[in-house]
Amino acid sequence: MSAVSEINVTPLIDLAFSLLIIFMITTPLLEQTIPLDLPIENSQNTQASNDDTIQIISIDQDGAYYWGEDRVDEDRLQVLIAELAREPSPPVVRLRADADAPFQYQRVVNVLSWLKEHKLSKVSLDTRVN
């Protein structure tokens, strides 16, 4: 009887798959602990071309909505977005939100959802350049 000169790699493959599963489970958990400061942008802002018109929607620190310079409530903002969508060539919508308010993310998501409902896809999120 001769000795087997081959290495059994089955345990190594089992170990590799076990480690892969462990990393697949723990990676999303690590990503949730990363602190983010989303409203700051490190690169240069790209401005809309001169041909594009712009409509600004702002959300201040108190959570109030603004259509350009005019303060509007949530229902009026939805009506204005619907009217904007009916235009033959809708403008670029610039969405601005105060970075220091703790509840603004949900309000930004609400506005983006209303824009999406009306098929307005030219949206710019304003940020500060760091």
C-alpha cells in the first residue's frame, strides 16, 4: 500500500465558505455605525446649463417648506409640484435643506417622492462645498 501524495482541500473549502458567510453577515452591521455628514460636498458643484430654468424648493431648520422665496404648507407644495409637472418643459428642481435640523431627511424624502410621483426627474440636491 502506498501513501497518498495529494492534499485533501475539502476542509479548506469549507473554511473559506464559512468565512465568506461571516463577512457577508457582519459587513452591513459595520456600515450602519459610520457617522455621516451628507450635506457637505468636497468637489466643485456642477451648475445647470444656461438653457435650463430652475425652481428652488427649500426646507428650513423648523421644517417649513419654501417654493422659491414663498413659504408654503405641505398641501400647497404638492399642488405646485403637480402644476410644475404639467409644463411642457419642466425646470430643474433644486432641493435645499438645512443640515442642522434632525428631522429634515424625512422631509427631503417626502419632496423627492412627490417629484417622482409626477415624473420630474431633473433634480439637484444643493450641498455646501467643503
